[in-house]
Amino acid sequence: MFPVMNPWMFVNPDLTRWMPLGAPFQLPLSGDVIQDINPVTSWLSPNLEINFAGKPDVEKDIVANIASYGRQLGVVIPALLQALGDVDSPEVEKLRTLAGDIEAAKHKHKIRQAETLKQGLLSLKETDPEAFRSLLESVADQKD
């Protein structure tokens, strides 16, 4: 008889005597398990792959290295609205509303970011005044 690393994986005649159903089953965590393990989880943030052109590698390269979908729309929407000028239709009005909503969302995030930065600076000032002064000086010395 050959050595068995996991005796529950195979039918072992010594064990089947006392098992009422025989051994056509496997105990939990004892059998062959084939499972794809994907380290990228999407529990909180789904990964969307939009592929209209049929070339996912090209789409990924463009979005990652040239311009995100948001940046692309940030160029297209204003150009389209400028080209449309004073055209008045429900579709153009929806586009104008969309552009306004996008700008409002950007503004809201800028305000939130500024508030977070302010709270961090006030906390640093309270806990380490010297580091706070040093940081302000280094920021003031930065050139645009």
C-alpha cells in the first residue's frame, strides 16, 4: 500500500466499515478543490470593463496612459456645447444640465478636499507646531 497524504481524499477500506453510507462523499475541507483565486476584489468598488471597439488592451492603455473616460468627456462635452451654440432642444438641454452637474460635483469635492487639508493642518499645528511651521515655509517656498 502506498502512503496517503490526505486519507479523506481516497476511499479507505478501513474507514468504510463504520461509515453507514460507505465513503462516496468527502468531509468538509478534505476533497479536491479547484477554485480561481483573484487577488483583485470588487466588494466595494466594481471594476467595469467597457469595450465597444473590441480591443480591451487598447482601451486599457488609452484609459491608463492617455486620458480617463472622465477626462475625455471633459474635452468632448464643452467642445460639443460650444459647437451647438444657442441650439435649443431637449437633448442639448440635458447635455447642459449634465455639464452643470459635473461642475457642481467637482466643486463639492474641491471644498471637501480643502476642509480635510485644513483639519489635518490644524491637527499638525496642535500636535507639532515646529513641523507645522516648517511645512508652511516649505509650501510658501514652492514655485508654481
